[in-house]
Amino acid sequence: MSTKPLKDPDSASSLSVDEAEKLRNFSRTPRPYVYDGGEVKQDRVSSIIEPTRDPQWQSTQPSTDNSESGTEADDERRTFVKALPASTLRPRKGLKTGEKDEDSLLEPSQLDEEERRVQSWFLQRQASTRSHADKIEDVEEERAEQERVEKRRIAEFVRRTSEVALMGLILVCVLCGRGVLRTAWEWRRELISHILIVIGLVLAYPLKLSIVDTQVRHNQLWQRFRVPASFDPATVLYPPLLPVLVALSVAPTNPAVILPNIILGLASLPQRIFPRSSRLGRVNTVHWVVSIIPLVISQNTTWPFKDAPAMPYMLKCGPPEGLSPETLVSLYALHHALLQPLQYLTTTSLLVSELHLLSVALINLLLLATSPQAVILKACLWVGGIPLLVLCAHVVHWNVTLARVPKWKLRRPVHPCAERKSFADAVSDLINLQRASGAFHEAPGSVTSDADEDEPATSSKGGLNSLLKLDTTIRTVASAIKGGAVSDNETRSAIEPSHRRSRTTVDRHLAATPMARRQTLPGRPPNRSPRRSPSVRKKGRSSHLLWCLQLTPAQAQQRKWIYAGFTYIIIVAIILGPVRDYVSNRALGGREPIGWALSYMFGQLPLIRSITEFINLDTWIPLSNAAWTWSPSLSIPLHMDIIASDIGQANVRLLLIAYWIGVLLVGLLAVFSLTAYVEVDTRRKIFHGVMVAMLLPATFVDPCFCALALTLVLAVFLLLEVIRAGQVPPLGNAISRFVAPYVDGRDLRGPVVVSHIFLLIGCAVPLWFSLASMDREGEPPWVDWQMRNNQRETAMIAGVVCVGMGDAAASLIGRRYGRRKWIWVGGKSLEGSAAFAVAVTFGLMAARTWQVFGGWNDHPTAWKALGSAGGLMGFGMEWGVALMKATICACGASFMEAVLTGANDNVVVPVALWLLVKGVRL
């Protein structure tokens, strides 16, 4: 490949007049925010990535629209910001076909790109003219580079294989759960079809790529089949399988959740593995048909065994317990319709796998919520979220647009003429007018020098009435080279009189005989930017941003408060309106939520009871049994159910709230006092410890109340995040300043700060799942607010132990003492993973000890057995088995945290630990 040598730009002889003018025109880049880079694109029918620019640049930079001025200043962009735009994130590794709705599936990592770059670079060097010794050195260097890339390929292959094998181990543990294997056998046809469909589509996808790869010249088909350097199986592993595994763990008490989650799991498969020709917008007809295959198999049970057909779906769990077949068929459309608003709300804050998991969880909550706690969560997210999105989306968007415009860009306030023009300005204008009138009577030859000091001083205001103006017009390069007369475009002195059409004889003589230039330089051609057609972005600016530029700062501030007031009014109206009515009718049996909450929290306080009875508010505030005492009976083990009955359930909840407030205050005090001494990561982990101290001892005391508290806190977090992201005054800026010191790189990916939300969800989801899998009881007005037979399980606090103890220990130990890394890329150390496993094991055993010591379940009988013969040995064997189970679960969760890349570890790892603990029956 021959390249034309470039001319030396410093030599004037190598440039002609035309070339000089062209260099003047392109002396400045029209895109100062975009550096040299290229985007790796791939043809729709090709799997070979070809860089569109210099192959040494692999970073993807999005192209920006050209502005009419030729530059991309901040006031010419579509959105006004107070600083330069944030750095563009590198897209997730994967094949790029130029589709707008592309998703990631079995994505080759940077190893493939690096391998192609290395090969192309060495081929270019070998093709060039080099000596024999240099070529030998290149071959050795290429061999070393290829060995390094191959080593990373093997490490990534081991990583992905281990990730898939771990999911298989979790599946085995789930099947070992109490009553799960029997339920799975009843649904074996649907489960087998689900597994076969997923495996078949995943195996067919690389074959599809090898067939459509037309740029690689191989004679045989098997030679064209090439496994990429690294598979990221998150999109085909977690959204399709995790909902099914959770449904199997919950199914012994509610079998109606299995088939909907099987269909939703198939609906969560990536679009790329299905034919592109069957797509209609975001809906793929082939994908839709594939997702309902388990329903068809469940309905037609005579095939293939007609003699012993299985029970059809309508008989196993049809309506009213389960969903109708029509609803099951519509799950695919509901899932993909829900993805669009979720993507709109979160933008780049969530990955593809997390979006699918969130959509599946919301659909389960919408269609399958039956317990009071789940119905309240449904009311907060669905009944309250949809009206808030519809009514406040545009208002919040207007507020964000207005908040992003600097004050100096807004229109200045209009003042009366008398206020705008002062007395000094009037005197200055009068003096300038007198000087201008006297200039017409002066002799033309009075000015004998072009020095500025030889002329009378001009007005400091420089108004429009001043005749002597600054003339900085320039002459062309061609006229400068030819050496002709001074043209009108030549640079002049700052006080030279401008040439008018009607000139005197002296003026024409002076123009014909110019004076020698003393302090100025030859002019340069005007920077004529190429003509550009009006861009679409200019129209977008006119329609979206010019409305706020017409406002003064006072008007803009007034509008911000109007938007804020409207948003707060809508939030209060939604809470007191549809959310309150839905909770009353669906969760509380028709009772008023505010009165029910007062009774639930303060119903056993003597003052509240006396006031309620005196005002006759018994129908609004239902009162429970008043028999309680502050002198409970204590024993070893503690019978917490008896103690709660003696003190009173409502008083126990008040004690829990007081305990939570105390722990939270201590945690905040520790964070604020250590701000100047410890790094951000350590301060962030203090909140993890606060979650452990708050929820680990309290969850077993009243799990239903803890689930309700986590639901309400999640709703408050989401509302505060809407206010913060929308910059709604006065809370928006205050919340932003509070969370700013604790954000990480994940929070900066999009508009949503997800760290605290994921921390809360990771602690709450295992508790919600455990409550869904256990029976409840209770007397009116607290039906289903007590656990049947005083049951508790260690899996309830799996999320608290995983996120609060395991993740914090892995981060603190791994950052400081991590020396041995895993063989794959990611920065995770063996020391951090070991710390994670040890911390989770300790947390699970502590929860098990508190469960036994608190007297829940049937563990008091074990304490009585200690006095009998062989009781001590049996007690030791029981705890030894429990320690082994806890270690297995902790190691599985630690390994999941080490290999996970395609989803958030604060959500997926707690769910995996819950499945393991639930499966081994710890």
C-alpha cells in the first residue's frame, strides 16, 4: 500500500495560493469535542470486524452533528450544559451490526478485537521492506503476543464455563429443597421444554454466525465455525433461568408461579438469536411463538404418551389460583412493552440483563401478588408509579432542561429607557456627537501619521455615533503575493478613516498612495467556512430550548418553583388517592390504611387506647388485645414469641423502630466523623454494616413488619431519586450534595444513582422471596401478618449477610491485602473472595444461632435433648452439618461474585445465595 508523501507545511515554496487558502479554511476542527477515533462496525451479514479508521484506535466515539458555524460550542449543542459533556462510555463488548435495538448475547470480548489488531499490525510490518533480522524479531514478538492473547482466551473460557457450571450447581441445590423435587416432577414437561429451547437456541447462534460469515474464505463449514474469545452468558443465563429457579423454590406453597416464569424466561432471551426477518419493530413473531411453546405442551398432554397423559395446566393451577391461558400468551407482549419505559427511565444506568430481570420481577408483582406485603409493594410501584410517570414526566423534563441552562444564557431583564441610560452615558454621547460633526470640517491632510497617539482620544463608550471605528478587515493571500494596491480588505490602523463611495480628491490620492505599514502585519484571507445546509439539530434546538432562553433569571426561578409545587402536589395526591384506596381494598380487607397503621404501631399504648375509646374511633382504629406487661418471662433459649405476646406486638415494633433509629444515627455519625480520614470505599462500606446491624437481629423478631418497612423505604428511595434526578427544588440539590461523596463509577453511567437502591433491594429480595414461600396466619384485622407455627428460616437474611458482610469484607480485604488475582480479567483477588466466603459463613452461622437461641421453629426441643444420653453428640453433629452447609453456600456465593460481569452483584449474588441456602435447607 503506497501513500502519497505529505508536503512540509512550513515551506512557503511548496504551497500555492489556492492551497494556502484551503489551509486557512480548515485551520480549525469543526468538532473540538471529538478526537481521532474510529468505531468498529460490522456488516449485517458479516462477523469480521473491520475498523473504519486507523486500527490502532479502538475506542468508539459517536459522531456529532455539524453545526452551521462549523464548531461545536456548548451553546450550539442540543442540550445546554454548564460544562463539557461527560466522556463517552465504551459500549458493551459484542457484535455491532448498526441496529438501534441491538442487545448483547454471547459477546466476544476485547480479546477478539485485540487479536485482530495484533494480527493486522504484524501483517503490515511484514509487508513493509525490512531486514531479515527485523522480520525474525517481528515473528518472535508476534508469537509472544499471540501467546498472551491465547492465555487470556483460555482464562475467559474457564471463567464462562465456571459460571455456567455454577448455575447448574445452583439448579441441583434448588431441586434438593423441601418439596421442590416433587413439584418439579409435576411440571417436568414444561421445564424440560424450557431447558431444551434455551440450549438449542444458544447452540444454534454460533452456527448462524458461521453460516452468514461471507468474508472468511474457508472450504468447509466446520472450518468457518469459530468460538469467540469470550462469552458473556449473562443475557442467556440469568434472565431466562433465575426467575424459573426462584419460582421452583416458591412453588411448594404456590405452584401457579411456575408456568408464567417459564414463559417470561423465554421472553427474556435476546432478540439476536432469532431471525431478523421476523421482527416487527420491537416484537419478534418467532420469539413470541417460541415463548408460548411450554403453554402449548402443558395444554396438550396426550402427546407423546396417550396411555398415561399428564395433568393439563387448567387442572393443575388454573384460575382463580393461576393465570388464564390468554394472559399467559400475552406475557411476551407485556414484557417487551414494559422494557421501553424502563429503558426510558434508567437509560444507561442498568444493563440489558438487569432490565429484563426488573421487568420480569415487576410482572410477577403485578399478576401474582397475593400477600398483604406484596400487595402494598405493588401499590407503591405500579399504582403509584404509572400516574407519577404520566403526570410528572414532562414537568420534570422541563425542570431539568431549565436547570441545565446557565444563568448568563438567559434573557436579561428589560428596564425602562430612563433607567438604562445614565447621565454619564448622555454626556459621553454628546461629546462623541460634537467630535463627529467636527471631523467633516477638518482638512483631509491634517493627519500625517497613522500612530494612535496622533489622533484625538476616542470615546470610551464607543457608541454608534462615533465616526472613527476599528477597521480590521483583511486582504486575500493572493493580493498579498501579487503585491497590488491596498484593497479594502487589507488590515489598517485602528483610526484610519473608512473609505466611502463619495470620496474627495485628497481621499482618492491618499488611497492611491498608501503609507508604509509600521505596526501591522499583512492580512490573511477571511475564514470562509463551507456552506452547510441547516441541520436537523438546529431545528431541535429551536423547538426544545429556545423557550427557556426567552426567560429572565427571575422568571426561570419562578418556573422552577411552579414545577416543584406541581410535582409535590401530584405525589401527595397519588399517595392519598389511588395508592391509599388500592391498599385499603386489596391488602387490608377494606380498612382505612391510616387508622390501620395507627393501630398496627401504637394500638397497645395506654394513651392511644384511651383516646381512641374516648372519641369512639374504634371503627377507624381497630384495637387489639390490651393484655401486656413490661416484665416478660426470660429463659434459655429465649421464647421470643412468648416475649412478644407479653410485651405486645405493637410495642415490639416500636422498640424495633427505636433500635433502627439509634443504629442509623451511630452509622451516620461514624461516616461524617471519618470523612477526613478514610477513603470513599471504606465510608461506603459503613452503610453495609449499618444494614447488617439493623436487619440481622430484627428480621426474625417480626419478618412481616421488616418486609413492610423495606417496602416503604424502597418507595421513599425511588421518590427521592426522582426528585434528585429531576433537580426539583428544594430537595433535589440537597440530596445530590448528600449522595455525591458516595457514588461510584456505576452511578455515573446514567442519571440514576443505583448504589443505595441496589443495596436495599439486595437485602430485601431474599426476605420477600422467603415470605412468598411460607404460610402465614393472623386474626382480623391482621390477617396474614404473622408466620404460621412461628416459622423462621435462615434464608430470610441471606441478602443481609451477602451484601452487608460478604461484599464489604471482599472489598475491604481485597483492596488492601489482595495480591493473588483470579486468572481472568476483572481485578478480583483470591484474598477478597476468601474474605467474602468467611464473612458469609460467619453471618449464616450467626443467623442460625439467633434462630435457635430465639426459640423459633422446633429448636427448643434440641436444647432439652442436651440433658439426655447422646444428646450432646447429636447436638454437635447437627451444628457440624449446619457449618458444612453454610460453607458450601458461602463458597458458591463468593465464586458467583468473582465470575459475574453481566449483572449487578448486589442483586444477583444475594438471590443466588438465597437459592443455595433454601436448597440445602440450612
